[in-house]
Amino acid sequence: MNKHLSPLALLFFLKDQVSSKIGLLPAILVVCDYLNFLKGQYFIQISCFVVLVLLAAFVEYFSFTYEFLDNELVIRSGLFKKKEKHIPYSRIQTIHTNHPFWIEPLKLTKVILETANQDDDGIVVLRVISQAELERLQATMQVAESAVEDEVKGYLINSRDLAIYTLTSPGIIAGIVLVLGFYGKLSDFNIKIDFSWPLLLLVLLVGIVLSFLATWQRYYNFNIYNEQNQLKAKSGLFTKTQMTLPVKRIQGIIFEATYFRFLTKLVSIQAIASSKVTGEEEGNINLIPVVEAKYAADALHELLPTWPSVIKKLIPLAKSGKRALFVYRFNCWFWISLVVNLLAYLYLGQAFIWVAILSLVIGLYILFTSIIIGKTSGVSFDDKYLYLGTKRYFKIIKAILPRDKIQYLKLSQSVWMKRKKLMHIELEVMDKNYGYQIRVRYLPEQVAKNVQKWFMEKISR
């Protein structure tokens, strides 16, 4: 139920109006004399000014209302330009009261609420309300906080998933290289160590263990939950980290996996966010560092109930598109490896064989990844969301993107692709820096045009 402030609040509104407009009075007197309007009749001119100030104070008072709801305080103001401000109780950090001596006997008080809102000054003022209303506000906040504590649900990382995630992390390779480098530097200190395979394996094992512990402690006991449309996460064993992300900052959701994690059926759930709470190069924030793929949709729905809980079935690449994808990747590998192997044969002598073996391994890797990309790429959409499956850098991703968050969408087609009726789609959503681009290659031409038509509906609205 909307309520007005105490009538005594009129005095405070009047004081504010006089303070903000008293500087206009000399200008009004000069203009009236210049226009020969009520010239010399200063009493009438000042009286008109006082009437306007009183009228403005009355309008400000009667258009200002507040309402205590179960989970939030709602403040409405404005006569011609209506404003409505919703302040969740969970966002109120401190409550200050101020009661001049002359209103204290009337059991009235001025209430100042300091919130965590970063979009404005974060201060909410209730000019004059009764002590009973203040107590009601405090009681309602306590009930809401208790309900939030009871209802807050989230995701707690699984130790098994974290162990597999850590073992498949690129940091393992970095740790091995670091330990090997240290092993090689021992000779600089005249420390002689006889080379042996057991010792080398021990060194590699130490590198793996150190890298494992570094990643493990970072995400140890990772927990994330949604509290009043704020995603809050905590993790860490030796170094504690915390993150708070407003849901409204999320521009898209990414299910991401490296090729090896794809085989282990693990994914990371990330948010593309227009926020600087992350130190990563891109504006991606790890909502859930690792979760089994079959449970990923449920985990996301727990955090973001208003977002789709599953990725809609994608329209896959046609056979001609999969063929084109493989041919493109094979050609890139073939011509580069041909040149490299030729140079190695001419200048490296017997070492040429190692370059050839490495080229063969890379070729098998490209074959393997081409099969995965061909199986996982595709696109689909519904009324609000675009669903994409594609490769980005060295990772397989599936994306959920709201139509109103997509900054641009572009189709491209070479002369060769036109004969095959294939098209690329490229789009961008905003992250904390310049934008997060996603590209799906070799889609059927008609599917790509349908996506473009769907996106154009955003502009026509």
C-alpha cells in the first residue's frame, strides 16, 4: 500500500525548494522590470515567487510515496515524469536516523538508507516518517533476510570434476616446463646430477603435482548462488576470492570445453558480462568452472531461473559444410607443413625426421578436432534467444545469446561457398572491453538467412 510521508515533511520539501530556487529571485525581479511587468511592485513579484515555491513543495510532497513489500522498498515520485525506484532489502547496507529536537516528541524521524547501488548515488531519504513505520521497515527487512537465507540455493563444485579439470588444464604443461627449466639450470650452480629416466619422470611428476595444487587451491570449495539477482561466488584454499555479479550485466551464457575436456564430458559455464569484475582479457566470468555436461543445464537453471535451462537442439552443418570445414583446415595444415618440412629437409639434415613426425601428429590432431567441430557446430533460435555451437580458439563452445544483447550480425560468403550454398555467420555481444565475437562457419545458406531475418525483427521493433 502506497503511503505518504508525514505532513511535517512539507517543511523539509519547502526548505529544499527555497534553497534551490532562491538564486532565481534577483533574476526574476530584474527581468520583470526590464519587461515592464509589475514594474516596481516588488511585494507582488516576491509573493508570486513564494506561491510558486509553495506549489512546487506541495507537488513534490504529494507525488512522493513509499511502499514496503515483502522483499523490497518501492519509492515513487514525480508528477509529469513518473519515477519508480525498487530497493531490495538485501541491498540496504546501513540505516541512519536523524530527528531534530522539535519533532522528537512527536515520535517522528528522518531515515537515510545507504544502499550498495553503483548506478546512482546509492542514498535513499525518507524525510519524515513515524517511529512505528521505521520499526516496520526494520522488521520487514529481518523477515526478508531470513527468507533469503532459507531459500538461497547454488552450486558447490564437485571434487572429482575439479580433479579432472585440473589434470586437463594447460597449466599442467606450464608446470612441467617450469620444473624442467629449473632442472636444466642446476648445472649453472655446479650441481651435477646424473641423467636417468626415473629421475626425469620424477621431475615431470613434481611439475604435474605443483600445477595441480595451484589450480586446485584456486577453485577449492567453489560455491556460487543467486541472492536477489546478484550472483555471488567464493572459492580458494590459501588465497580466498569473492565475486559479485548483477544478473542484469549478463549479455550471454557460454558452455565451454577444451578438446580434451570435451572427451571427459566436462564443461565450464561462463557469463559474457559488461562488467569489470573480472581480470581476464575478455569479459567472461566463470559462473561454474567445471561441471558434468549432463548436469550443466540444471546447474545454470539453479542460478538463472529466467534463462533457458537447456540449449535448443541445433540445426547442424550439412554434409557439404562439414566437408568444406575439413578441406579448409586440411589445406592450411598441408601447405604450412609442406613448406616447413621442405626447409627442415634442406637445412636440418637428420633432424628432419623429428619435424616430419611433429607435422604428422599435428595433422592427426587437426583430423580429430575437425570431426568434433563438425559434430558440434550448428545454430537455432526461439522468440528471445539465439543458440550457437562452434569452435572458438582451441575450445568447443555452445552459446545462449538474448536477441536484444546482440550488437551486430553479419553473413559472409565466398564465390566458392555460393556454389555450395554455404554461409558464415559472425556476431558480437558486448563484454567489458570491445565485444565478444562468435563465428559459425559453413552453415546452410537458408539457415543463415533465417537467422538474419530473426535478428532483423529486433531492429523493426
